[in-house]
Amino acid sequence: MPIVVNLDVMLAKRKMKSKDLAEIIGITTANLSILKSGKAKAIRFSTLGAICEALDCQPADILEYIEN
Amino acid sequence: MLLLNDNKIDLIMNKIKFLNGFVVVLIVIYLIHFLGDAYLTFFTDFIEPFEHLYKDFIFGYYTQFVGLVFSVLTFIGLLFIKNGLGEIIKEGFFNAYSATKFKTAGKLFLISGFLNLVFSMVLLFRSEEVLFLGEMGQSFLLMIIGFSLYIIADILQNGNLLKQENDLTI
């Protein structure tokens, strides 16, 4: 898939653990892991908004389009 | 909202359980029918008045067992439906296993219904007994059920794909 999730990078920049982020945005660590690993088929605007709010960033900081 | 959905799912599951029970009863009836048929054919002279219908027919004496072969196909189809329903009760409505089972059951019902229809038509034209007109109606009904099962299997397969997409939407 040409969309890459850079959640790991943002978590490292904010020095936040996955478990803490999952707790703040209200999803399970298993689902956050699916999102981080790029196995997710889609992301809800509400989830994306919550992640941006928790990490104080823009959607473009998390999602990136890479041409095949 | 979530509670309402759970209630709805429970309601559907109760209906599926009821249907499963109904299929089990039908399987038992079929077993009794097979045993009763065997008893009447081999241990009594019940079948004698009807033997003239079959005597000069393609398979002769064995023509009376052709219908039984179609019944066996329907019976196997019922077993597949029972398996499919059991999986729905265990794993939830949308699962690939049930879809495959329903598709096989649908095929068996369609084949059984079609063959029974052809056989009844041939017997009707040959013997001019109105009795076989009812058999033809039953065959049509069986074919409709088989086709419906085929459609249900497709719905289950599509639903399974949608469920997977939904599960992977975070």
C-alpha cells in the first residue's frame, strides 16, 4: 500500500509509549499495533483526530504517501 | 447504541438457534423416513399395489429406489446446513466456513430438486397418475430453497469481507 504510517517516528519524537497513546485516544494496544504495522485497511477521522491531539501534530506527520 | 446492537444480534442468534433445532428435527424425520421406507419395502407388501408403475420402467423393480437416492442428496444437504448453522452460532453470522457449507447444501438441493423434477415428469407422463404433480411442486420448492441458499452463501461471503475490513478500520 502506498500510504505509510509514521506513528513510530512521532511517538519517538514525543517520547511517548504506545501503551500510553492507546490509553489517551481510547483504543486497544492491539489495534494501535495494527495501525503501526501498516496492517490497517482504514483509519477513522475520529481516531486520526485523537492521535493528532495527543501527539500535538498534523495528519501529514503520521500519514505519508510513497509512490510504488 | 451498542446495547441495542447486542440485543439485535441476540435476537437474530435466537432465530438461528430455532432454525438449527428445526433442521435437526428435519434430519431426524428423514432418518425415520429412510428406516420406515426400508421396512415397508423389504418386510411388508405395502409397495406391491404401486409396483405396476415401475415394473416396465427403465430400472424395473429398482425404479422405486431412484426417489430414495434424491432424498439422500437432500438429507446430505441438510447435514451441511446443520454444520453451517452450528458455525454461525459459534463464530457469528459472517464466516467463510458457513458460506462454503451453505453453497454445497444449495448445490445438493438444486441437483436433487432438478433430478426429482425430471423423474416425476417422466413418471407423470408415463403413468398419468396425478400423484406425481404434487411431487413436481415439491421439487420446484426444493430448487428454490437451493437457489436461496446459494444467494445466502454469497451474502455471507461478502459480509465476511466487509467484517474483515471493518475489523481492520482503526
